[in-house]
Amino acid sequence: MSDRPSSTTRERRVSPNFITEVIDEDLRQRRYPKIVTRFPPEPNGYLHIGHASSICLNFGLALDYGGECNLRFDDTNPETESIEYVENIKRDVQWLGFQWARELYASDYFEKLHEFAVQLIKDGKAYVDSLSDEEISAYRGTVTEPGRPSPYRDRSVEENLDLFTRMRNGEFPNGAHVLRAKIDLANRNMKLRDPVLYRIVHASHYHTGDAWCIYPLYDFAHPLSDALEGISHSICTLEFENNRAIYDWLLENLRGKCGLPHSPRPYQYEFARRNLDYTMMSKRKLIRLVEGGFVKGWDDPRMHTISGLRRRGVTPEAIREFAKRIGVAKAENRVDLATLEAAIRDDLNYRAPRVLAVLKPLKVGLTNYPEGKVEHLEAPSWPYDVPRQGSRTVPFSRDLYIERDDFIEQPPKGFHRLTPGGRVRLRHGYVIRCDEVVKNSAGEIVELRCTYDADTLGKNPADGPPKGTIHWVSLPHAVPAEVRLYDRLFSVPDPEAGAGGFTDCLNPKSLIIVEGHVEPSVLQNPRDTRYQFERLGYFWQDPADSRPDRLIFNRIVTLRDSWTKATEKPTAVARTPAQAGPSAESTPTVAPPRTVETKPVGAQPGAQADLTLKQQATYTRLRALSIGEADAMVLAREPRLEAYFEEAARGGNAAAIARWVVNELGPAIRTGPAKVAPARLAALVGLLQDGAINSRIAKDVLTEALETGAHPVEIVERKGLRQVSDAGAIEPIVERLIAENPDKVRAYRSGKTAVAAFFVGQVMRDTQGRANPQVVQNLVTRKLAGS
């Protein structure tokens, strides 16, 4: 029997499933010395809730069985990957509560992978093909017809080796040749019909620089990286089921060669990806949402990226609980978003103290309450069914705010809140009666005049209790706050099921902003405290935008699922025009809720059919400036954005400025004059284009400039954020790292040139990302060569 820790001795992080059954049997048979898993993201976007399930599974299995889990970036596509994505993936994994045994990169193995490819050529199991992508696809055949051999399939080993060497040396343009495995053109699994292993891509890689112009495909790099790392169980989603045949073919044909261990070898296991209702899981489509201006960045709280959920206020414990609840299955299905929301509510119920807040305020004046008097009422922070203790004091005065929806002049049957002549209890306070309704000249209700029963604090009136209890805040003590009411990003469960594009299904009310008021106790608590606004939902301060002098709260989740049945919304909350918010004549003035558009007005990137003639002309002119299709479409449709862009573009790169106007400044420009003038944005983008700063710094600076009105360039200079391009400043760091890692220097000089990426990465870490990567690359290469 295995002497590994038994998963029954403590609570499992992963519930028993078909994968744990495989692992249990492997341990009984002593097939592996220990369990080693990996989480292998491609750094071509931010992680989403689907990745969270995979993270919890891979890391959870390693923890349950006393093994290890590596974080390996499968970075084989230089055209879509970036260090920004790498850093955010690392942050997300750690935030979820996991720490990897080793941080690894498929690009670290490029030299070894190339060696494996050469071995396959020498064994007559791989060849250089010169067909185009379209021709290769046509030659593969169909599910009912076998493939045809490429005219280049029978090239000699010598010719293949020569061509592959010349591919690596950069003698051919993109697409001229590929390296293919020679397997079986008649196989029913079309993945085995001579799959492509390497392609030519003349592009700089964020991790290896310009060291390579040929890159392995995922199907080639993934299994061999697993084997090199000693992975025991390679866990993938079901979409890779057919790819398992390539995985096995490569390992069976290369095990024991080029230093690859013969045994034990890893095996791939697939579990079903769970599609979550009202969300989008495709990175490509998430990128379109971000770059098209439909949302405000990857961390928009409406997005089900891990960054978006974190900013919204969801805790890592809630996400781990959700992953545990949906479990691991073999068959794909859809998961109701209510399952995630229920896990979030269950988590917040025990961590969120209760406070009073009013989101749609209606003034209440207590005519019989002593003017100038203030009481401090004791209010428990937790309900009786939550085993936590604590309370706070809530100020009570003559003038109050109540929720506008808690009063109706002509109430329907069953309405138990405030009505003319009716009574309610104020939460933690007195019973009040509505005596008079005050309206302005437009017939809008601006105030209720009420009386309070001084003998009802903590007890009922002599003639019996009122039927309802409502929340409130003291008007002179209430803390004003912007409250962002986030809802589901899409209006249908499966945004891709309809005939139109998924952007047609965006929920126009996914974000409504109101100006509310919160009890003053929130000012005494830590900024990251999550609250239950009683009767309203769970909220916390937006970590990016909220300030001490301007509180901004995000709604994390409602108190109950309001989407299950549309009829569940009480008719009592609906207001007639006569009951709408107060006009300019009312005192105090209350801003009406505003709905934030989920997408640019009329925007459907890529579709020009609905443009006016003037918009068509603008679109054509913008495209002639090399501006991307999606950005040009948004600018053509939105005159305010286009006017801002035109002024900014006078001083810089038009295409780059367009991206920043649409994706970063769009919401600020739409809602009013942006604090960053066009010329100042152009100056910031100019620093980015000149390599003085990187995109991450630029975004942080722009955020601060939008908040403070300061000049972005002044922020860069004041904080010393310029990228370090002085080789003299970087050289001592490179020399120190080389001196500290003699084994890696020897490996490089023995021919393992991919080791240079290690030193580049260490320099970037030591300089907190401020060193110019190209300068670092050049210095590292020169120093490792001994010059």
C-alpha cells in the first residue's frame, strides 16, 4: 500500500470522482513515486471561472494526495501571449489560495522540444511539408473519406533535416513550411492524420525574445513538457479528448530517447467543462468584449474572469466552494448561474456584517420628534442565526431617508410597507405613521411627513405590531455613496445559442448606478469589509475607484435569485410617473439611477450595414489610418469619442490612440468630460510607443489621472515609472545573476540557449518589470557568450 497521506484522514478538497479512482488505483499499484499535477494556462488572456474549476481540481488533487502541482505556462504562440497575462494568471492562482511547487514555461523547453522534433525526423516519423494551411486541410480528407498523402511526405531524412534546420535559421517566411508527424492518413481520429508539430512564426516571444522563429504547436509541446516535468496525471477538459491520441503517440515514440525517461510516463485524463449560464467562456470572445468597449477591462465586475469576480467582491472561498459543488463529471452540461450565486451568498452570510443603506432615497420628516435631538440606537451587526457577536450604534434624528420603493400611495393587496395613514417599524428603531405626502409642482413625491411613537423602541405599540419593517438612514448623518448595481452581463442563459452574435444578447441593465446613502459606521471599518445592506444585497467598496472622500460600493450579489421567475418581482415596487424621483425643485436633490450601456451605442464590430453614409465615410477614413475594425466602428458611431480621438491623434500614433480612447477612456468620455485632456492622452501613449513605459504602467497612470486630473506624464515622472533602458544600469544586475547561477551559464554555453530566458525573467523581476526587455535580452546574450 502507498505510504502517501490518505485522503480520508481529513476533508478532501476534491470530492471523489472518476479521476480520484484512477489515482487511488495508481497509488495501490505503485505506478508513481508521488502524484504530480500541473495547471497549464496559455498566457493569451485573463483566467475565468472555468479556469478556477481546473485550478481547484489540479491543485486540490495534489494537496489531497500529498503531491505537487506545477504552474506551467504553455506559451507556444508568441503572437497572442504577453507578460501582462502571465503576471495576472499568477496573481489569480495565488488569490484563489494555491501555491505552485514550480513555476515553469513550455518556452523553457524550446531547445529540448527541438531536439525531440529532430529525433522524430531521424526516425522517419516526421517530415517537412510545404503545402499551405488550406491544402493541408483539404488533403486530410473528411470523417468519411481518408486523407491523401502530401507530395512532400516522402522527402528523405536528409532533406527533412536540412529544411528543418533552415526553418530554424529563419531562411523562410511564415507559412512556407511546417513540420508534420507521419502517423496514419486513414485513421478515424482526424487528429492523427499527420498533425502539424512546428510552424514558422517570425515574431518576438515575451519570454525568449527573438531566439526562435519556429514554434511548437500545443499538441507537441504539452505531452513532452508533462513528461519532462514528471507529471503523473495530466488533466484536461473534454475538448482535448481526441488530442489524447497524439499525446500517447508522441510519448510512446520518444520515451527513452533524448534523455526523456522511459517510465513512468504521464497519462491524460479528460473531465467535462461546465458551461455557466449567462456567461462567456471563450477567451477570444472575452477579448472582443474588452477590446470592443462592451465592458471596462478584464476586471469589469460584470465579467466572470477571476479578476472581475475579485473586483466585484466575491471571495476565493466562495469560488472554491462553487468548484466543489459542481464537482467533476465526464459529460458536458450547463451549470445554472444560481449555483455560483448561492455559493457566494452562503459565504457572505457569515462574513458580511449588516448595515443600513438607502439606494433610492425618499425624505421622511418626523414632525413630533424634537428638533436637534440625536439618539444613538444599538443595532446588532449579525442576525440571530449567524453565530457571531458584535453591534454598532446607528444615529437617529428628526429627518430620515427611506427607500422610495417602500412607499406607495395606492398600495396593492398584500403590500406591508408604508402607505398614507399606515404604520411601519423602522429597522432597529421606532414605529412611525405616515400623516402627509408632500409633492412638487410636477406632482412628484418629495417628502413624507410622519409621526413616531416614542414608546415603541424595542417593543410593539399597545394596539398591536405593524405588519412591516423597513430600513432607513438618518439624513444629516448618512454617508453619500455611489452604488453600482451589477447584474448578469447577458440577458439569456446561452448567449451563443441564438442566430445573432453573442453581443446581441448583452443585458442593457447589467450595470445601473445610483447615488445612495449609507450609515456612518462603514467609515470605521477596514476598506475591504464586505457588508449586507439590509434588505438590499451584499456590497463592498470598489477596490480601484472608491476613495475616503467618495465612497463607491459594488453590489456583489443580491439577497435572492431574482432571475428564476420574472413574476417574482413585486408589483409594489413599480412606480407610476407621479411617484418618480424628485425634480429639480425638490429638496434635497436626488440623482436618478443611470443605466450604463453594456456596449457602445449601436456597436457591432465588423458589421457596417447599419451605418449612416456619414458614419461609413468616418469608418473608411479611420480604417485608412490603420485603426482596427472594432475601434473604427465604435468611433464612427460615437461622435463624442470620435471628436476626442481626432484631437488626441494630432500628436501621436492614430491606431494606438484609438485603442486607448475606445477601450480605456470610452466610459469616462460617454458620461461627461474626461479629466484627461486629449493632448495628455497622446503624450501618455507616446511614452508607451517610445518604450519609456509599458502598458501596465500606462493603465495605472491613466486610472490615477482620471481620478486626480493630474497630467499623466507628470505622474510618470513624479513616481519614477520610466522604463530603464540604460544598459549601464542594468548590466550589474545581469552580471550578479550570472555569477549566482554558474550551472545555468554552463548549460547555456553547452548549447542550451533557451536558458537565456531564465536570466531575462530574473532581471525583469529584480527591476519590478521596469527594465527594457530588449536591452535585457541583448545584455544577457552578450554576457552569457562571455563578452
